[in-house]
Amino acid sequence: AQKVTQAQTEISVVEKEDVTLDCVYETRDTTYYLFWYKQPPSGELVFLIRRNSFDEQNEISGRYSWNFQKSTSSFNFTITASQVVDSAVYFCALSVPGANNLFFGTGTRLTVIP
Amino acid sequence: DGGITQSPKYLFRKEGQNVTLSCEQNLNHDAMYWYRQDPGQGLRLIYYSQIVNDFQKGDIAEGYSVSREKKESFPLTVTSAQKNPTAFYLCASSIDSFYGYTFGSGTRLTVV
């Protein structure tokens, strides 16, 4: 069975602080993808990143970075120098071959206070 | 621009009525999905379709029905049998779920 856990339900930070959103996953498949999506107040889920199980290289995109560690089954997301526009709900998700589904965590609501 | 269009954005329904949510995509994706989102519960799969004229139940299909007569369209009907229909509904499409989804902007359904 597949499972994604986002233990942080809500996080508040002051603008310009760094913040890390945690994601822990469970799967017995050796081939899988991990995702992060952003859901702003408008409701649409916006794709941020996809990482396959064979690529543990960390990735940086502007103020966003992702740390993938298979040893701890984690795929954490860090926002550097947070901004008010980063306020949203962030979802981590997992896909495995043939499942016809993305397995989502329950999301972390991030509030950036000006 | 390619994308997924969901309509309406807000929908109000009286108890006992059926209501249909629209989802249209112009991404030429074969697969389409409906998810339900409730506060604090993440996204749960209602139905999915991998090809025209075929669809499968997801984890919470009871009280819902779908059709897939065209590749571009995957409407969801919330029937009166759905006991707690108030929620946010998201439609998605993909080449294959393994590679991730493109999502629509959602429909918020409220039963009054």
C-alpha cells in the first residue's frame, strides 16, 4: 500500500524566514515518482516538481529547493526567504506504476506573515 | 493555451437534487480523474477514466456517476444518494497517472 504523510498541518512564518515542509512516504515499489503541488486560495493545484525514485539529487529552483532521501523515505521542500505569495496549502504526492492514482498527503497550510 | 476547464466555480444544490459538474480538457490526454477535497483530508479519488467510453470507480465512488463520451470531457454527477456532497471537487488529466496530473481550478459544491 502507498501512503504519504505530511505531519505539519499548519505552519506560520514571518516574511523572509526560511521554512521546510516535511513529507514522508511509504511504498514497496522500487520505481515511483514523488511530487509537490501548491494550492493557492484560488483552489487550483499547481505542479511544482516531480522526482523519480532513481534520482536522489537535490534540486533548487529559485527560492525553492527539495531534499530527497531514500534512506529516510523523505522528500522535504524548503522555501528560502519566504514571501506572502508563498501562502498556500502544499501537497506532497506519490505515484507508482499501474495504480491509476496519485496518493496525496493531507497537505500543509503555510501562512507567511508580512 | 492548453489546460483543464471546470465549471461552474461555485455551485449550490438543494438536498435531493442531482447536479453535474463539468470538466473539459484540450491537452489531448487520454486519462481523466475526479477528486474530492475536504478540509484536512487531502484528495480522494472518486472516478477515473483511461479511455473514451470506459471509467472505473475510485475510493469514494458511492453517490457519484460519470460519463466519458468524448476524450475532452469527463462530467461528474453528484446524485441525491451522496450523503455529504458539500466539498471542493477537482478534475485532473494526464498522459498516465504515473507521471503526474494537470488539474483544473475546481468547483466548490454546497448543499443548501
